[in-house]
Amino acid sequence: MAVLLVGCVIAAYVIGRGVSGSSRSVFSTPGSPVDQSLFQTAQQLNAGADTPAERALASEAVRLSDHELDQAFASLLRAATQAATPATGPLKQLNDRIDGLRSKINADQDRIAKLGKQDTDAAADQLELTKAQLALDQDDLEDAQQDLSRAGGDQHAAIQRAITEHENAMKAAAAPGPVEAPRLETLSEQARVWFTLGDRKHQLTAAQNQAANRSAALAREHESLEKSIAPQSNSPPTLSQLHRLSDTRKQLADLDKRIEDSQQLANVYGRWQAAIDTRRNDVLHMLLRSLAIVFAIVLAMLLISRAIDRGFRGQLDAKRLHQVRAVCIIAVQIIALAAILLIVFGPPNEISTVIGLATAGLTLALKDFILAFLGWFTLMGKNGIRIGDWVEIRGVGGEVIEIGPMKTVLLEMGNWTSTGHPTGRRVSFMNSFAMEGHYFNFSTGGQWLWDELQIALPAGGEPYRLAEQIRQTVERATESDAREAEKDWERVTRQYGMRPFSARPAVDLRPSVNGLEVNVRYITRAPQRYEVKSRLFEAIVQLLHTGSSSQSGEIEAAAG
């Protein structure tokens, strides 16, 4: 990158003026009696001129090519006027027909003039009949002239049509609107103009070659015509020879003017190419300067990124600062990319469009953050969660220790049905789970939780009596919690029209391999479940140890 930067800086000051050109096909009008390619090429190049200097050269090129074309039309008209009618053949017949129709039209016009002076009914009838005949003869004359033109025998009419078309084209292009010069503020505009100027130079080279070839062809024609009028003998010339000699001299004069116009036109195109070369050098200088700025920005970005990487590498807490280092490097890269885009494309013009696109892009990129922020309001609502609640989110259970605008943090717990002790891990969730998924809150109302005891009884003795004593013990120990839980649940069920729940303990006696097994389910507060379970186990162990109902008072005191 440093080598590219240095190369651009050096090239910006040592730009050479290269000359390149390639031949391109030029315009020509098919079917025209005169080659109009010089004029049409000048018009094409005139449409692309976008600076005052180029417009002046383009106008000069159009003027010279138009003058050369006028001289060609004049020579052809003179030759067509003096052309002799063929003695035989279809053209002879068409010319005789046209001459006859012209004579007939003249006779009809004379007759109409005479009849118009007579004031009789018969003369009026003859006048109308003669006018109709005149109209018919004029239509026949026009048809005969069209036939002669298609057969190639009416060069004068064809030349007149070509002159009329040329004059109409000149009027249409007489006042072209000003062409605005392209802006050169951005690197993309500079590159586009540089390539456009190169293409225009190729066109000018082809046009210059075209004008030079026309001048050479006219010079050869002039030389051949001069040889044809060289004196053949010393005898005095006849009248017809003098007329032909005069016409030839006029044709030579026209050729001289056309040769001069073609040479001047080639000179104009040469000067125009020089102006294009100057513009291309200026544009190339700006282009290299813009590239140097881009390379400088990229080089600075690389150096700053390397400095940031080395600066954070020596820190003691490298793992914690890894994210900070990555954010700093990405920020530098984004700033460099934005600066390069401004140099290449320039500042945006449509502010509303840019704002709309930026808003749409940010919405798509920040979708998770937006959902998380909206989920925060849901979690803070009436049916949300609070600090200290026992919840399960996406399969992870634990106690809520933080509810932020973006994240909810849990202190993970183990299996609640066995130990339920904290694992020591902090688990963070984006608050979007409240909008896109679901979660379980085990602490709604009074944070009540059903817990369970499993006790193995020996096969001998009275297991049913012991199971009943265990139920009574658990019921007395959890009586206050059960009443409060039923009250909390009653408020919830009344709100939604549901039947109330019972919080009384339930005992289930099941047979096992070694005897009987008692399962006791009871209600307790989630934060106190381990303390309550410990007290119940102690009371039940004493009950099983004594094996007598007389000790129930002691069991009750121990459970209380």
C-alpha cells in the first residue's frame, strides 16, 4: 500500500502526454448524391463538446464541413444542369414525355387565361373543363418526374432534395443547448471523464483521418481534371470547347475550395485533439491525486490498526480488553471506509433517500436490540419478573439477579427437585425472549413451590398408621404456608374465573422392593424450601425411631 501511494504521488507530477488513436467508421447517408460524411462527423463531435474551448473548435468544424458540402452541391448542380439528354432508351422517352406534358400545361394555362376574359356560359363551361385538364396534366407531369428520378435520369431534382434535407438539418441543429461540463469532484467522476475523453480522442483521430483522406482524394481529382483540359493542338478552340473549358475551370475552383476546407477541417481536429490531451492530463492528475488520498487512508487505517493491536497486546487483562481492541479496530475501518466512499462517490444528494435507507439498514441490523428493549417493558409489566424470582428461561433455571434494558441475568441453580443449589454461573439472556418466546416464573404471588419427600418404611409394623402420622406432621408444619398460598392463588383464580386450588399436603403410599415407600408433596416458599425440608426430615426420623404415636407431641414441637 505504501508503494502504491508513492507511485501515485510520483505519477501525479510526471504525467506524460501520450497520443493514441484508432480508426473508426464514420457516417454516410445512403442514397445521397453527395458524400456528407464530413459534415455528419462534425455534427456528431459537436454534440459531445462540453467546454468553451471544445465548443469553439466544434463550431469551426461544422462551419468548414458545411462549406465543403455546399461547394460539392454547387458542382453537382452545375454538372446536372449541363448534362445532355440521352439520345435513346427509357430515359429519352421519359424526357420526351415530360417535355410534352410541360408544353401541354403551358397551352392549358394560356387557354384558361383567354377563357377567363369571355363572359358567356359556353366559355364558363370550357374554363372549368380546361382547369380540370390542367390539374390532370400537372399530376401526369409529377408522376413522370418521379419515374425519371427513380430511373436516375433527374439528377438535378435529386440534388435539390439533398440540399433541402441538409438545410433542414442545419436549421434543426442551428442553436443547440449548452452542454454542461462534467463535475470532477469525486474519483468515480474523474475516472468516467478520463475514459470519455479517451473515446472522444479516438473519434477525433478518425475524423482527422477522414478529412485528410477527403483532401487527398479531391487533390487527385483536381490533378486529373487539370490534365484533361491540357491543349491538344494549336488550332483555335470552338465555341463549345470554350464553354466546356469555362465549366471545367469553375469545377477546378470548386475543388480548390473543397480541398482547402478539408485541410482546415483536419487542422481543426488536430487542435481539438491537443485540447483533449490537455484535459486528459488534468483529469489524470486529479485522478491520481484522489487515488493517492485513498491509498493514504488505507495505509493510515493499517498503521492505526497495527498500533491498537500492539497497544492492547501488552495489557495484563488481555481477555477482557479483547473486545475493546476489536471494537477500536472495527471503528477505524468503518471510518476509513466512509472516507473512501466519500472520495469515490462524493456526499449523497438525496438526503431523504439516504435517511430512509439508513433507517431501514439500522432497523435490520439492530432488530435484536430493538426486540430486547421492547421485551424489557414486557418484563417490567404486571405479569413480568422481578429481582429474586425463580424463573426458567430457554431451559436454564435460576434466580433473577439483574433486569437491564437489554439483558436479564440469572444466577443458575441446579436440579430443583434434588439439590437446587446455585452453580455459581451467571447466565445472561437478551430480553427478546419475552417477545419471541416464553419463560416460566415459579415465584408468582408468594413464590410458592411444591416440594416432595420420599420416605422408605419397613414392611413390618403398621405402615398406614405411620403414613398418616407423617401426613399430619407435614400438614401441621406447613399449615401457615398452605393458608397463605391458597389466599394468593385465590386472588389469581378469581381474576381469571378459575376454581381455587388446595394447598394441603398429599401422601402417596407405594410398594417397593424392601417394603413400602411414602411420597409426600407439600407447599412451601421457594427461598425456604431447604430449611423446611430439613426440619421435616428431622421430625419424621424421630417419628420412625420411636415407632409410637405417643410421641406425636414431641414431633409437633420439633416440626414447629
